[in-house]
Amino acid sequence: MKALRDNLVLAMLIALWVGLLALIAVTQPDILSARTLTSVLQFSTILALVSIGLGLVVLAGGAGIDLSVGGVVSLSAVLAMLAQSAGMPAQFLPVLCIGIGLVLGGFNGLLVTRLALYPLIVTLGTFYLYSGLALALTGGAALAGVPDWALAFGRGKWGPIPLPFLTLVIPVILLALLIVLGTAWGTWILAMGNDDRAAHLSGIPVDRVRLVLYCVTGGLAGLAAFVSLAWLGSARPNIGVNLELEALTAVLLGGVAITGGRGGLTGVLAAVFLVVTLKTALLQSGINTVWQTGAIGLLLIVALLANRFSLSKG
Amino acid sequence: MTLQLGREATLAFACACAVLIFASFAPAFGTAGNLTAILRNSYELWLIALGMTLLMAMGAIDVSVGVVMGLSALLIGKALAGGLPLGAVLLIGPLAGACIGLVAGLIVVIGQIPAIVATLGLFGVFRTVIFLGLGGQWLSGLPDTLTRLILWDGLFAPLGLLVIAGANLAVWTALRATPYGVHLLAIGNDEARARLMGLAVIRIRIATFVISGALCGLAGIFYVAIYRNVTTTIGANIALEAIAAVILGGTAIFGGRCSLLGTLLGVLLLRILQNGLLLMGVPSLWQTVVTGGLLLAVLISEVVAGRLSLSRRRRQRT
């Protein structure tokens, strides 16, 4: 039954995606090209990394959510570049991005697990704190000076597939799937999502698992920050703006129940492609970028309503 | 009850301290003109935070309040520029806000979606609507009809302050003396139990979203009156400020307990800090950091203080 539901979500997403592609093919046929595929995968890299982490946090239940992911991406990129211009050797850039992300995500996790604070409010606070810091530290300007080897990686391609997608997203999603489907940790996460208290009583280290998940989300957001650096060639303090909205849309559209315990990461990945294709189509049709926010917001609400509908049926 | 009184006294004390400190470090802060400006800048946040207090007392939240105010302000601005009669202009704001609140309420309550996620989506949608409504250009140079009305000093205080006092009094009365208020707090305490008791949970929850929307619409009137423009990014950070003020004021995050006086003082403290830091030469970009940091600091200190008093009580018992 559960497998059927997951497959249904996946089939629905693919149908939606094909429909969207058909619509583009009819209205804007010149958009469909290898270059667009590259750009979609390039945009998907950042969103996929962030959405996988957020998906795990939501899956683990306990009202788990992380609204600060966009702020973590912005602040990790900015802080890592500031450290580099303060004299840190450039080869540490990726490690530092991930490390800063881990710390920022860990702060969320500590507040949620140790102080038993409500994840929504905590991450809303850290969202403003992190993204505000990224803006304030740079005065709103982009920080240049990304080393050449990073640019070569960020802008490199293997056929039409961008290198970051090939070397980061695919291993991360495979690893995450392996952990969720094949290890005790995956069972624990789903058990926590189904019933936090029951999971705790049956001996699952609920708080530790949750703390690790918030750290992982932060670390993945830090990795996304490095991808943005290597791709764009500068640290933009506004790179994470609206990312929480898009990631949340992808996670919920991908069939993860907002209450946790139900859903899977393949759906999330499919939803990421759908969201990014929609964004790219809007962008390349020359429609004002402000439409993207509205379209994603609408998609989020529709996804939630559909989510609720399928839950009450299931 | 004693806890609430303590919170409000602490906040008043913090406001006084902040005023004294800023006045001694930044000479421009203590002038009568600046202190009036702080009050005037608090108007729209006071109204929005009032609605947010009700929502949070019920265990809900709304992160789209800023853009709801923005949408109302847009309509008001267009009506003003179009030369509509004053009565119509004044009605449009709260009416539009109430309608938007109804939409949000229906999505959250009937769709059974967590309020924060649904309103995050609405935030994105409304941002786009505002941008399209403005056509990418700021609405500026609006007539000062509303400004004169709000600052009209015919009675013992400016009309704007009286309206805010009236709104607070009305909500306070509704909370303390009507079934609505009692039921609202009951829902905030335990929604499932409130439903089992036969309370009209769905109706009360939707009504609260409508009330909050109407207050945001009213705030739109104040916004247009004071700033006399509507920008494309209007209200982007107001939701954070309102939530921070409400939590600062002692309203429980999970609902069931609220303090209107606390919210009033929370808004005031926030505005004093923002104004004072600006006058001391801190760039305005740091405002979000300060507000977000303050919100987290209050949350953390509440838990720590709660644990300390708990362990003290335990020690006394043994």
C-alpha cells in the first residue's frame, strides 16, 4: 500500500513534468535544447542538495522543519569567502563551506533537541539571523575572488551534464537512499516520524538522530553554498533568498508528509526537477522573475492541499 | 498571572533603560522629535502584532502579514490617487485585509495545513500580486489626506494613537469578556479537547484569521498615511518583527496564553532598539540580525529561566 502511494506520487510528478515539457514544446519550442538541460541541472544541484536535507528533517517528524536553509547557504558562502580574503588558503574553501553549514545547522539542532524549542519558530529566527548576517557582513555586495580550479569545477560539463550535478548530487542522493532504505538509521527516522514518543520508548536515540539530521541539512546547505560559489564565481549574500520556499515546495510536492513518517527521497528529487523546470521555463520565456516566487508559492499551497487530500484517502 | 505581570514590568524597564542608554550615547535620540517619530513608526506594527497575538494565542502563526498590509496599502494608494471619497478609502483597507484573511483561514483550517507553511506560500503569491499591481514602479507622492487624519490632534492625543488604543481595548474586551476569547484560549491550550467540548473550533479559527487580516488592512491605512508611498518590497520584514514582538511580550508559542500589554511593549522595545542603533551609526542592514537575534535570545532565556526555577523548586522539595 505504502509502495503504491509512493509510486503514485512519482508517477503524478513525472506526468506533471511531461505535461509541462509538452506545454513548453508547444508554446516556446526553441527553449528545449541541450543548453537548457544543462541550466536546469545546474539550478537543480543547489535545490536538490538543500531539499534532500530538508526532506530528511521533515521525514523525522516531531514538527521538524528547517526554514533557515536559504540563510545557511548565503551565510556559508559569505563567511567562507571572507575567511579566504582574510588569508585562509583557497584549497580549504569547500571544506570550510561545509563546516560552516554544519555549525549553523547544528545550532538549529541544539536549540530544537536540547532546549526542546519549536522547530518552526527556532528556524524562522535563525533564518532571519543567518540571512541578515550575510547581508550585513557584505553590505549587500557580492564577494569576488573564487579560485580558478573551483570555477573549472563549478562550470565544467561532462556532455550536457554539469560536473557538480554528476559528482555531488548523484552520490549524495544514492548515499541518502542507501541510508534511508538500507540501514537502521532509515528505520529510526521513519519510526520517529510516525510516532516520536513510541520511537523514544523503544530505545531509539531520538534527540541524537534529530541533531544529526539538522547538522546534515546544514552541511548539505554548506555544500550547496560551495556549488554556488564555484558556479557564479562570487559569494552573493542573496543567493539563498526564497530557497526555503522552493525546497519546502519540492519536499512536500515530492510526497513527504508534513507531519513526517511518510514519503521518500526519490519523489523529492523528481519534484526538484519539476520546480526547476518551471522556474527555467518562466525565466526563458522572458517573464519577470517575480512571477517565479508567486508560481512556487502557489505550487506549495497546491502541493499541501493535494498532500492532505491523499492522506485522508490513504 | 504573576508571571505575565513580571514580563510586562521587565519589558517596561528594558524600554526605559534602552531610552536612557541611547539618549546618553546619541544626542539626537533624546529629542522630542525623535521620540515622537519612534511612536509614529510603531503604529502599523502595533496593529499587525495585535492580530498576530490572537493568532499565536490560538497556536497559529502568519508569516504573510507584511504583504497583506502591502496589498491593502496598494489598494488604498490607488484609491487615494484615483480620488475616491475618504470614507471609501478608509473602508477598502480593512475590507481587503479581511478578505485575504478569510482566504488564508480557509486554506489553513479547512485544508488542515500548518499555518506557517501555508502562509509562507501565500507570502510568495502576494509578493507577486503586489509587484504586478504596482507594474514594477513605486507608488509615490500620494496625497496627505490620510496623514492629516491620523495626526489630527483635536482630542487629547493624535487620532492614530486613539485608533490603536481602541483596537487594543476591543480585542482585550473580546478576550476577557466574550465567549470568543475564552474559546480562543481554549483552542490554543488544547485544540483536540476544545473540539471534544463542542466548541466551534473551525469557525473561531477562521474568524481569527479574518480579524488579523482586517487589522493588517487597517495597518495599511497607517502605512500609507505615514510613508505616503508603496514600494515593491513593502512589508518584507514585518512578519518577523511582529512575531518577535509577540514572543517578547510573553505570549506562549504553543498558544493558550497571551498578553496584549506585553505585545505593545514588545513593539515599542523593538522600535527603540532599531532607532537607537541607527542613530549610533549601525547600518540599517543589521536590523534583521538584531530582530532575529533578539527573538532567539528571548526563546533561549525563557527555557533556561524555566529550567532554573524548576531545579530550584526541586531542591527546595528535597
